[in-house]
Amino acid sequence: MTAAVILAGGQSTRMGRDKALIQVDGQSLLTRTCAVAQGLGLPIYVVTPWSDRYRDQVPPDGRFIPEAGAQGPLVALWQAWRSLPEKHDWIVLLACDLPCLTAAVLHPSVAQLPDRPPSLGVAWLPRSGDRWEPLCGFYHRAGLPALDDYITQGGRSFQGWLATVKVQELPLSDRTVLFNCNSPEDLANRPHN
């Protein structure tokens, strides 16, 4: 089974206000990301230290995973894996600040996950140049032991961890879905669907 894990634990320092609650076309960024997961038919788990703040932004059947400490997105993924029921072999990991993301773009890849062996890669991610785009991608539970080791040794870099495991590139027909809003300028200049 596949689950959607949405990261909503950042400090939003460059934005100057809580990114997850910013309204785009009448919906908060977090609500929009939850709608993508719903469109994929996936159970939703939101990793955040602020579940009370976001309760009304998440569907009633969405669950919260408490994020312990602001240690970054890799630790949030690790905390999610350790909290999820073992029936979830794959995670669709999504940052909450992807205003152009749609279920239609991800659906063909999500449909392949049940038949995709982890031997092809424990992560299936888009790439930008020589860097992986880790906050809109797919992760298999088989990568958890390597992630345990990396975190236990003090690692916090997504790119650093990804260099230690097998990753396969996820081709995307529409790269604007990776656009994220980190600053007021990003928000003002975002592509419009």
C-alpha cells in the first residue's frame, strides 16, 4: 500500500509567515497538497509540530504525525516511516508548498508503485541538474534501514542520504509542479495553472 506524507513543519523564515496557511486560489497551500493526495486516492499523514494549527486544513480522515524538533525534512521523513503502519510499502512525500502540483501529473507514477520492486531504487525522484528533488517523490520502506543508519550517525542532508542509496530518476512531463514557494517573491511569481 501507498500513503501520502505531507511535510508541514518548516519555520517559513524566508516567507515571513506560515507557508502552509498561505491562500492560493481560495485554498491554503496545505489544503491544496492534501487535495492532491486525495486525488491520488491515498491516505494522508501530515508531519508537523503544529497539528492544532492545521486541523481545519486537513481532511477529517487525515492523520497527524508529531514532528519532534525542527531538524529538517529528512528527519521528518524518518519520523514518518517509523510511525506509519508497516502495510505502507511506499510513501509519496510532498512538501506543503507546491502550489502547481496536481494529482494528474503524479497519478501514472503512483499507479506503478504496487508493481515496482525496490531493487530499482528505494527512492524514485525528479532531478534538477545534479541534484535530486526529494520533496516531491516516492520512497520505499526498504530504504528505512539505510535512513536509520544515516540519521543515527548525525546525518541531516537529504542529498547526503540519497547519495548512499539507490535512486531512480522520475521523469516529469510538467516540471512546473516542482515550483515551491519559499519567499513572497516566489509566491508573486508562481506559474499559474
